[in-house]
Amino acid sequence: MSQTIRNKAVGVETIGMTMRFGAFMALDDVSIKVPAGSFHALLGENGAGKSTLVKCMMGFYHPTSGDILVAGREVDIASPRDASALGLGMVYQHFTLVPSLTGAENLVISREKVPDIIDWRKERAELAAFMQRMPFKLPLDVKVAELAAGEKQKLEIIKQLYLGRSFLVLDEPTSVLTPGEAQEVLGLVRDMTRAGDITVLMISHKFHEVTAFADDITVLRKGKLTGTRKVSDLSQKQMAAMMIGDQPIAALDSRAEPKPDAEIVLKVKSLKAPDRTGLKSIRIEDLGVRSGEIVGIAGISGNGQKEFMEVLAGQRARHGGEVLIKGAPYASTRGEARALNVRLIPEEPLKNACAPKMTVAENIAFRTFDIDGNGKPVSWISAGAIKAFSARLVEQFKVKTASLSSPISSLSGGNVQRAVLARELTGEVDLLIVSNPCFGLDFSAVAEIRARIMRARNTGAAVLLISEDLDELLELSDRIFVMSDGALVYETPVAQAIVQTIGEHMAGHH
């Protein structure tokens, strides 16, 4: 295969890479070395400088100071075109392929020079010869829109190889893949690095992938280099310590076993509701969540989880079936949620759980602003009471905000999520419904939010956790269901869970 790629694997090195945006120092004197033919992982919390470093390598940014060496020679990368000419390519977290075109069409139009009239017979013959020498097989005559996520990710990598790249940056490459697809894609990429065909720098949040596939890791923290180490020399705990420094991580509470005779708080029976397209429906036959347990729902995005969440939140009408809470019919009104102690943390909280232009204090007080300490309606709304209540919660939940009167949209993602958690987890909680609570958040925010959810469970709340992050579900849940094509297709207690089996059901092989 090596002869198909113009360049053999090349090493890339940055020396003293510094990048200032005004007064903000995004990268501070970062020197890293990614040897030719290695599989190197780049770790760090959100805002640690990972994407700034990569954008400097790829010619999107011009560093304030510092040098880049490719294959041992100092180079000037003034634009992404310069990076391409040197054999440097990037596979982004979000797909960049044109969905309405086939794989073959996507490859041909991605070239620097595309003929005005494409001779498809010649192109197809050349592509077939090229694919013969690739480590993965892909149908190039199918529209990209019809490919599974794992196939799209492979095609993104194939595109870079087709363009002659020999150093690839993979940005969170498995965020949309099932465990099986992730293993396969990263395994194939690692084989290519071992064969000396490419060098890989992978940005990742997933320690188990780094441990399984990478040779070395480099860790950035607040724009500075924490260090580069061999993966085989580090435990996951040590990796976390390099990323976060010595700030304490909220420990997950020790688990009390859920009691088998605990009250069933949430019961969903024969539920039917239309999906977003209106062409199909979601069907939940029978789901029960007991007090003191977390029931996780796994699934690849787009299999009906969002619609199920919307039904439970009262944002989507149902066609049939029942939702019962503590035996009482539930229609998701504010009054019922208050009476039955139901709390909701939807995904993308700024869009779905906040009024973005209203203040932090107002958003935190949404559940309580119109009742007094005994739960009775108040005759007038006190701005002072709202402020005092919110100030207490902001401190307790460590919400970083310029002031209580800042609009909530001015907060970072992690702090919006903390503010919503503060509102939803204060007071009596009998049922907590959560969807993708840690999406896009950094490592320490994730640990803290998961600990809060676990604490709610340990104090007797029933928790329904819908998440696309299987690691999160395995860490938190007592039982896991898999949702595929609008229905719950598989159930397993976490103690007996086999990741491969869950992955197969997620991918629809059942």
C-alpha cells in the first residue's frame, strides 16, 4: 500500500509555539514532537490549546512565535494549502463530505486540480486501483448520505490518503461512532502507522482509546505543555492528573445497590409518538425506573432518543400509551412536575432549558420564583428573593459568572450546565430525566456533573439517563437499554454488560 501514497509517513515538530489573541495567551511556548510513523494522542481540557496548536500546524493560524519542522526541515506554513503541499491533512470531528454526492464524486472533487470535464471511466479505474491498496473496503458508488457513520469516517480518512497526505490530525474521530466502529477505524489507522505509511496525531477525550491505540501522549493545560510521555508508562489516573493538575475531582459516591423492591417512580407503557420526520414513530413498550437506580438509554444519534425525551418533557404530543409517575398519569405540566418532584435536564441546555437573554439569577429561579418557602403561590414576585436564592446556588454549584445579572447566554457551556443542574437538583427530586449531560464539556466539569447525578440516585431519586456516550452510561447506570430505530431493543444489567453486544444492538444488528 505504501507506494500509493506519495509521501511515506513524516514526522512533525513544533518548537516554542506561542499564540496570542490580544491579551489572551492561547499557546505558551509549546514544543511537541510527533515522530514519523507514530500514533500520537493530544489530550487536554476544553480551552487547553489543542485546537489552536493544530490550527497553527495546518496553516489556519499564524503563530505569534515558534517554528514548525516537517521531516526534520523547518517550513513556513502560511495557509492550509501550504500544509497540504507538505502532506499534512486533518479529519474533522464533523463530517466535511457532500452528502448528496457518491464517495467517488467526493474524492475526485476534493483534488486541487479537477478537470473541467471529468472522464469517469478513467477516474473509476484509477479509484478502483487505489482502493485495492487501501486497508478498508468502502462502496464508492453510494451517496454519502446513505453511509453509516463509521463508513463516513473511513471515507474522510480515505480522502486524506487519496490526496497524498502522510501526516493526519484526527479531531475526536470517534465521537459519532459505535464502540465496534471506533475499534475498527482506530485499529486500521494504527496498522497504517505501524506500516510506516502515515503519522497520526489524534485529539481525544477518551482515555480507553488512547490507552488502546496511541504510542505516546502529549498533554496541554491552559495553553502550556504539561508533558509528553509513553502511553505504556501511564495509568488513566496519571493521564487525568496531567490534564487537570492537582485540583480535586468530585469523587463519584460509592454505590448503594438499588433495592429490588424499591418503588417504580417512572413507568412508560405502549408509548407511541411521531418522530421528527413524521414518517416513522417511536414505540416504547415497557420501561420502569425505580427509586435509587439509574437506567441508561444508549443509542446512536437519530434513533428516537430525542423524541422520547421531548415526549417526557411535554414538547412532543404522543399518539398513544401512558406515562405514569408514582402511579399517577403524567402530562408534563409545570404543576405536575412540581407536585411529583420531576426534574429535567435536556441536552443543549441553553437552547432547551434556559431563556438565553434572561439573567443567570432569573434562569436559576424558574422553578421557584412564584412560590414561597412552603410551596404556596406568592402574591408578588420579589427580585431580592430571586437574587438571594440564586446567589446561594451559584456558590454551591460553582457556577462561574461575571454577575448574577449577566445574561445566561454569556456563560461557557459547562457553566450553563452547572446553572441548570443547580436549578433542577435543588429541593426534593423523585425523578430526574437527563439527556447527554456532558456533551462538549471538559474533563473536570464532566466528573463533577456525573457525581451530582450519582448523588441524586444515592439519595433515592429515580434517574433516566439518555446518552450517546457509552462510557458515561457504563460508569453511571445500573441497567442499560439500547434504543434503535425508535424502539428499546435490548436490556442488560451493567454488571453483566458486554460492550461489543451493546455496540451491535446500537448499530442495528439484532
